[in-house]
Amino acid sequence: MSETIKKELLNVIQSVSPVSIVVLFFLTFISKSDIPRFIIGSIMVIIGITLFLLGINLGFLPFGEAVGSELPMKSSLVFIAILTFAIGVIATIAEPGVRVLINRVDYVSGSSIPQSILFLSIGIGMGTFLSLAVLRIIYGINYAYLFTIGYIFIISLSFFTSPSFVAVAFDAGGVTTGLVTVPIILSIGIGVSSVLGGKSALSDGFGLVGLSSMGPIISIMILGVLYA
């Protein structure tokens, strides 16, 4: 356990240090009084991310793989779709990046769009496309077809949605692929593909993150059309 903690801590320090050094360099010219606060904040970030990643590796990843490997063997397609949808919604709502985006949108827009509606829209979009991604593995549908249809639909929607919603939609697709959702989605995909005959964990287990991230883009654009 101690070796795992040391490994995660070292990885986080290596990731955070370059950014911290650059910010400290600029703070020496902009506001030296903020340097102590920034150093304390950086230490807290390192500790927090380390604990977070430990939790992901000890709990979320085994959970995702267990769900992915057991679902196709013991459940109907309807139950698989419902459960993966629920997991996608809950994981997205818990994603820190989603909260940051929605708080910024709320601040800039003057609370013109309720935060709860944004949360639900992004979560429903993610959950729907996660279910679609898992069913794609089961049925062996080519990714090219789904991505082509998805982005044609996105481009078409962009002509009927205000530019501000289009911008928020693409950011929503980006922030949903964060520390909480990515480990769960990947582990589910690898778990499902590993127990199905004729499936490759490499070619079938990956790609779910990219496909799932289209969901929030589409759902926010649809929300923009409704608000228009």
C-alpha cells in the first residue's frame, strides 16, 4: 500500500510541478504577495489529487471492470442500457470539471439558465451515449458509422443553435472526459470486451470515451434549440 501511495504521489508531483514552476515565475513579476498562498494551494492540490487517484484505482476501476465483465453474461440488453445510462449520468454529475464549467456559465450568463438543467442535460447526454457505446461493443458496430452520423448531427444542430450554446456544448464534451468519468468508462469497456467472444480489449474496449463525449455536445445543442 505504501508503495502505491509513493508511486501516485510521485506521478502527481511530476504532473503538477511544471505548471507550478511556470506560474511561480510569472507571479514573481506580477504579485509576489500571492506566492505563499499559491505554494500552499499547490501542496493541497498535490495531496488532493494523490488521494483522489488512490480512490479511483482502489475502488472505481475494479468496480467498472466488474460491472463490464458481469453485465453481458447475466443481464438483458435493456438492463445493460439502463444501468450504463445511470452510471454515465451519476459519474458526469460528480465530475469536477463539469461543475467548474457550469459555475462559469452561470456566472457569465447571470444565472439565465438553471444549473440543474445544465447538469441534467450534460449527464443525460453522457449516459445515453455511454449506453450506445457499450451496445456497440456487444453488436460489433463499426465506430466510423457512429462517429460519422454523430458529427453530421452535431454540425446540423449548430445551424439552429445560438453561437453561445455551440461553444458551451463543445466545452461540455471536453470537461466530461475527466478524472471520474474516464476511469469508469474505460474499465467498463475493457470489462465488456474481455468477456465477449471474438472481441478485442484493445480495439473494442477503447473508443468509448470519444463516443460518449459526443452526448453532452448534442444534449446542450438541443437545449440551445429549445431555449431559442
